[in-house]
Amino acid sequence: MGVGVSSNLFDDFFVVAWPRAFRLASFLTHDTEAGEDIAQEVLSEMSRRWDALERPDAYLQRAVTNASWNWNRRSRTVARKLPLLGVQRGYDFRFDELADAIARLPFRQRAVIVLRYYADLTEAEIADALECRPGTVKSLASRALAALSTEVTP
Amino acid sequence: MNMLEDNIREVLDRQAKAMQVPQPHRDRTPTLILVTAQPRPRRGWMLATAAVLIGVAVAAVVLIERPSDKPAVNTDKPAVITVASPDTTTPEAPADTSTPSTVTPTPPTTAVETDLAPSDLAPNLAGVLAAPSADEAAQASDDNLYNYLTGDSAVTAQRRFVALRKCAHENSLFPPCTGAEGWKYLTGSADSTEVHIGLLNTPSPLVVSPIDDRLFVASGSAGSAQDPQADPSVWLIDSITGQRGALTWHDEPTTLDSPEQELLLYPTLVHGARSPDLELRGFLPRVVDRRDWSVKPLRVPSDASVMPIHQPETGRIWVVTAPDGGVAGLAYTDNGGASWTRVELPAALRPTSAELMSQIENALFTVAVSGDHVAVAKRWGPFASPKELFVTTNAGATWTAAQLEATSDENAIEVFALADGRLVVAMDSDAHTSRLFVSNTDSDWLRLAELPLEHDDSGGSRFDVSQSGIAWNYYGIYGQSLMAFSTDLNTWWTIPNSTWLFL
């Protein structure tokens, strides 16, 4: 694969992947600025390794998840609720409550919820992204949904 | 459950649509985001935590009781020096051969009214802090440290100094201090009336290091994604004089160390799988005296993948190396980076190619050095199973696997160094517990403590480990915090999670 061809392919990938990576990282970190930085870092790294990447989509999800987890552990500032919830017109507080509950989930449970219900990944794809067994995904999803159903007022 | 799942989809969809996707910066040089600071053993005993608390209070009282005698605030643009990047990451020449740059910080000559009200700075400990026992107080002396953390403020104390960073804005629910504007700092000392406050304009955490009788505070901004060129400075602040100097630098400082009269400032993370165009930069600022800071680069191997770790007993500096296509290992230098000796890691610690490829922004290993003991563990990923921890006491000639009571929930590990060859291992689990183990040998590990999180969130935890004390801070996404600390590693004091430090 020639350099020019590879570069063009990455450009095409970048256009689609940038907003996806930004949103996924923002969900996982609850910080849009961190989400932007993580998306930038991951895609910058992917551009360097592009020729060696066999499954860019899977790599992107895995790398963004890993980077977001690192950010959560590393961060010395406390993650905050996404500001957009406070400014959206006509917002339903029922959803605000649910968004808060999702934000309070432990990272691994939150990651499964976001990858499943936002990124629409299958269990196998989530397991691949999270480098775990499908059974672990099921267990994490079950615990997350149980926690959310308990916390959210019907 | 279906309705719940539908609601989850809708919530996430609404949030995703409401996010304004920023324009990417395709030509931006990637920022080397930093790994968790690696605490290092401190020289001397540590000040009792109670004394440090008093230090915080004294600093606040000074501000409260002397409103008409506010400390001088230096709002002048500090002197800036530009530190040239090393030409290469290959350690071809000893660091001493680099021509040092110097800076003379601008003295704080102008007293300027600040909009930081004294009441804003008063610590308000709403919870009950257990007083240290007589034994604990007797043990502690000179060098204790702890770290408070809330959503918008952070204060760090070492010895008799305190330093804090505060978001200057009022709205606590949606704090606007997310860029490089609006952050303030305060430094002070418990036994001095000198307290310095000023506008730092950086969102970065403060890192502090005591040298002699003064505290150096470093903070900086690596430039945001929106404006990569914004304020790429690391600030060094002398807490006694308030003098500031800025080093032009494109990475944030992670950690400071102060062996003898030197101030080691490490800006680096390099992740495991390196690319040729990524450059690891290490700088070694040497404090000649309070008004003349000379800086020289510390050259490290081009495949170094974690910030250097200083071994104070010998002056040896360690790094983890992760060559592309090669086997990760360790390297150390005894001559300031002029040459490096490579050490192989046990086979169980060698990362797979998938791990190397997927580690973005992350160090693959956590490493601690104390005395002759060097401990290395593969940093546990969010979804990985617990991995092994190995210790060597002969610079990597042989390794011993540590036997820890790990559970399947453990998903993170950090290794810290105490004095005299003691090592501490901290493990976080997904079940909201963290456990500490300590050892002063290469094989016997004592389970030290297990502290449960009292709140069900995922903020994380932070450890500050020094020679004889551990401060352990759990924090949640809404600012809850539970602190536990010990100076004798037997008795633990805690501040309940209802405790907030309003700064």
C-alpha cells in the first residue's frame, strides 16, 4: 500500500472517526475538553500507525476507552456533569436524573452502557473493545442496568 | 427493563447531539499526556498531618486577619526562558554538557489588589478530623504531606508549606474554569506570615517540592486543543519570596523531586508503543540559588516509556523502555544520562503486541525504587485481570514475584516506595475497595489496609506516599472525598466523605 493511498484512506477515516471518538471519550470522561484531547491523541497515534492497523474501528474504540480510563484515574480534578444538560431547552428532568445515574456508574459499567446504547456495539464488539470476555460484558451490563433501575425514579 | 434501555438510548442520543464537536487540529503536535505522578521517597521524616492542617489554617488566618495587609501579588509577566529541546533522545552526551539557560525571576515589587477575597480562601473542614495520637504525633516530624481535592480546588502540603489552586469563578455546579483562564494559586508557610496569592491562569494541578526551607511550586499548561500555543509554560514559584519564573515548555510537570540542592522536574509520559517522531524530553532544572535557576536537559533513551524515577540513595535514575518491535525493559543511568544500562524484565511482565498497540497516553508499567528494591508491575488496564508484580534487589539480575491477595475485581495497581527498601502496593478494585500491601523484602507482603469507598461513583483515588506516611484520597464525581492517612502504617486516620475543603 503506497503512502499516498494510505494517507487518503486515513483522511476518509478521520472525517468519520473524529466526532465519534470525541463523543465517546466525552461520555467516558464526562469532560468534553478531555474528550477532545483524547480523540486528538488517539487519532494522531492512529495516523502514525495507520499502515499497521488491521481493524481501525476496533482499535479506535479500544484506544479511546483505555485513554478515557487512564484519564479518569489520572485526573486530579473531579469529573463534572456535562454542562450541556443544564442548558438544553425543554429538557426533561427524568433524563437529567438518568444521565446523573449513568455518570455515577463505575467506569467499566459506564463504558459498557455507552458502548452498547450509544455506539450500538454488539456484546462481542464490546468485549473486543474492552479486551474482556463476552461474559464479563454481560455481567457488567446487568449490574449497570440494575443500578440504573434502582436509582432512577420510575 | 426495555423502557429503561430506551431511556438510556435517548439520554445518550440527546447528549451526543447537544455536544458541539470541535474542529480537529490535524497538524497539531500530539501532547504527551502525563501518567500519574510517581511519588518518591522523601528525605527526612514528615511533618505531622495535624501540623500541616494547622499550616492550612494559619495560611487562611493570615489572609482573614490581615485584610488590610494583603500580601504582595506579582502580576507582572514573569521572566521567561526557553529551554531548547534535546536534539535527540539518544543519550549521546552527558546532561552536564548542555549549556544551561538561566532566569532571574521578577521580584514581586508591586502590591496589587486581588479579587480573591480572604473568605474564599478559608478552609472549612465540615467533617470531624480525628486528632493524631500521642504516638503518631511523636513519630511525625518534618516532612509529612497530604493532598486535598475537591471539584475546583486542590491544596497540597509538604513540610510546613501549603499550596493551592482554585477556580476563581463562582458557579460551582458548572465551573467555567476549564480552559487556561481564571485559576488562582496561593502558596504559604505555616510558620511565616508570608503568603503569596496571584493569578496563575492555569488549569494544571500544582506539584510541590521542598528544598531547604522553601517550597517550589510548579504548574503549567500544555496548551489546549483549541489553542495549542496557549500559555505553554511551567511556572516555578518560590513560596517564601513569591518570586516566579516560567519555563517555556509544552508539557505539564508531573512531579518534582529535590535530591540535595537540585530540583528535578519531570514533564514526561511516553506511552508504551513509541513512534520515531515522538520525543521524550526530560529536563533537570537545577536551583543554584533563589534568584538564579539554571536548567539543563536530562537525556534519556529514545525508547523510554515512563518518566524517570530517581533513586536518592545512589543518584541512579531509572526509566522503563519499550522499543518498537522489541522487548520492554528497564534502563538506569548513574551519570546523569551519559550512558544507560539496560535490564530485562521477567517474561510475565513483557507486554503483548496488542497491549503495546492499544496503550495510548498510558505507561505500561508502574515502577518504584527504594533502597536496593526495584518493583515493577504491569499497570492493570480497565478490563485486564490482575497481573504480576516483581521485585529485584540486584538491579535486575534476578526477579522475585510478589504474592498478593488479588481478586478478580482488581483493575489497577500502583507501586510506591517508602524508605529503607520498603515498598507499598496499592490496588483498586471495581467493587469500590482499595487495598494496600507493604513489604520490606522482595517476597513477604503484609496486607496493610483495606478501605471501602463510601460513595458509589467512579471518581477514582489518589495516593501520596512519602517516607513514612501515606495519604489516600478517594474522590467522587461530585466532589465527595474520603481521606485516609497514616504516618506509621498501622493507625489510619480518616476524614469522612462529608468533609469538604472549601477554598
